[in-house]
Amino acid sequence: MKKVHNLSMIEDIEGFSSEVSRLVSMMNYTRHTTEEAIRGLTTEQLDFHIDNESNSIAMLLQHIVSLEKAFQIMTFEQRELTDAEWEKLGVAIELGERAKDKIRGRDLDYYWSEMSLVRENTLQELQKKDDDWLDVITPYGWDEKANHYFKWFHVMEDELSHRGQIRMIRKRIDA
């Protein structure tokens, strides 16, 4: 019987190197709390906007998916996004008016499926990496450099930040 990972422990996980395990532990906890925050939402709730300037929960979920896909390309494939990939992912990464028009009308199963598929790919790729890979420094943004550890920390902290927004939006919906 395979040991189930304890979400409240940052520890080694079977199939991952030691430091990658710790990163995956944090990513697993983050995803678990995001799942709790969105559980049971209807399409109408997912598409709700607090005001004209706000993002919907659906937009934030698609942003989480698109950002993770972009970082898969940048770190696992070690390249920048193509124009076609940016066309597909950029709307949700940038959010804004275009995202308001395009990211709506889907149910929670759609977003959870997208989130699960992208995470499954991330975990499969991270199983192939060792701790030294986390220290590899590559371009980041226009003028910066960052190591892979920071880049995947950023994916996780971006999701945590948006999870906080999701919780706030949900309180407004439920009020």
C-alpha cells in the first residue's frame, strides 16, 4: 500500500528528490486549499464579478492553469512561449477585458479538470528532475534571471494569492 502524503508535512515524497519533494509538498497543500475554496461553486458563481474592475473566480482559475502551463514550457522545455502558445495562454495570464469576454460559461468540473491535468503534467516532469535542477538559473521576464526553484515557488505563491481573492469573492457571493 502506497503511503498517502500528509498535507501538513513538508517532507520527502516517494518518487521525487528531496528538495523537489519539499516544493511538491507545498504545491500539494496549496492546491488542496484552492480545491476547498471552490468546492460546490455553480457556473453563475464562477462567473460572478464584484464590480466592473474585478476578476471572476473562473478567470482566476484559468489564470492559475495558464500560468502553470507557461512555466512548464519555460522550465521543463527550457524555452520561451511561441506566439501560438502565448495566443492560447496569454488572455488568462494577463486577465483584463479580453479575459472577461472569453473566460465564462463553464462549470466547475471544466476548471478542476484543467487544473488537475496541468498539475499531473507538472508532477510527472518534476519526478524526472533532481535537486540540482532547482538551482539552474535561466532568464525570467525581460531583464531578470531566476532559478527553477523560484519559478515554481512563484507558480505556487501566485495560486495562493488568487486563492485568497477567490475566498473573498466567495464571501461576497454568499453574503
